[in-house]
Amino acid sequence: MFSDPVNAVDPTHRLVTRNLSGVKDWDEAGGVTVENQAIAILLEYGTTVHLCLDPKHSQFKTVQNKFTRVPELERTIIGSDQEYLVSIPENRALVESLLAISACETDEWVDRTFYLTEFAILNGRSWVYRSVPHETHIREINATEHDGVIQKLNEALEQVRGSAVVPFDGLVSWTAEAKDYKLDWNALYRHTGKDAYVGYDLERLQHVVVQFSENSLHLDWRSTSEESLVRRTIWRVLDSEATTPPDQIGLPRGEQEKKVVSALHWLRANLNYSYDIEE
């Protein structure tokens, strides 16, 4: 997304929001509202905002007049045709006006989700936050030089259902019974060779029994027959093995075992998953 040297640092965390039933982007727990709440905190750690805007955006003329057009050879966002920047905090209100949407205002929602094509907060030549609004999995944070920012974000999101800031590479990884696992915010992954993983959707997880004496987890999943036709079709076409999650997996021994169980509790509490945990 970024040109050198801005892209030199990998993300440390990501902002995530579950697709809760009945929740719209402009609701308190909705994806756009949550991201705007996070951005309000992250702006405190930046010196400039860079963004790419489609000319169809209703505020395109305002951006042209009040933001600085970035020359092609100086662009930080790879592949951008319309990259603009503005300094903060003096132009913070202008930035926030571009991000805000009102309830049920579909034109504002289209502007915010599709015609604002990329958004980034930089501190000098180091990036703090980057987002592709229509790709909700790209809400990445670089907290490398910003002590306390992750704690601030999670405190702000503590009362928001289904959203949190999580480590970019997953909450915990482990090896048991010659199998490699990773627990991320949305799925339990099992390594299947090289860089390939099969993922089991945590939305389907109903009950977890921790067997410390056996170093294992017993897992009860909702049947695929209860899922939508669209989701079942996607699983069968793209990842057929994901339709049959395991009912038991091994746990590592010692402190790592506690980290796995703790991560399951953390996800349930902070992302409001409905599964139960029995120890």
C-alpha cells in the first residue's frame, strides 16, 4: 500500500469488527462508527493524513481546495491517482467531516465506504494507521513507537459490542500432536503445509471444554446446515475442509496452554462471541 520508506514497518495490530446481525455501519457497534472512533484516537499520534478520493465523492471539490495534491513522484500510497494530504491537528475537523456519516444517509455511506478509497495517518515518514474503507480487513495499526495507543483503543472500544484491536499475527500460536495451530480474532487455523491454513469460523463455535489433564480442547460447533446458503457455498468452493471443524484438538503444555485458554476467554469477552467455556 505504501511506497518506500513508509512501508518499511509491518503492522503490529488490526482493528476488527464482527458483522453482528441487524447492525448497520452507522450504528454504535457498526463498522464505520467503530473505525471513526478509533481514528479519533489515532489522529493524536499523527502529523499528516493522506487519502485517496474518487472524483465521485460529494466533497471532492472541498478536498481539492483545502488539501494538498501529492505530486506523482512523492506519493506514499502505491497506485493512487488522486492522493491528497493535510496536516493535523490544525485540520482535524476537516478530516473528521470526511469520515462522518449520518444514520440511514446512503449517499454519505457510499462516499465513506467506496469513494474514499484509501486513508492513512502518518507521523513524519512513519505510518500510524492505514485503511481501505471498502475492505474491512485492512484496518492496520503500527504501534511500534507509540506506547499506550493500543490500551487507549481497547479502553475506548470496551463497551462496543463485537469490536476490538487485536495483534496483527493472531492472538496465540502453538504446536500439539505434530499439528500447528493459530487462534485469530475470527477463526481457529490449522497449518496444512507451506503457507497454507484451513480456518474454522468462530461464529460457529458453541461450546469449549478445556481438559488440562489431557492437554486438549473439546469443541462443539454449530452445524453447517444452520448457516446461510451463501456461506455454505463459499466454504465448499474455496475451503471445503472448513465445513468440518475438529471436535478435539491438542494443547501445548505449560504456560502456552494457559495462553490459549486465556485467548479464548479474551475473544469471548471482547468480541462478544456466544460460545461457552468449561474448565
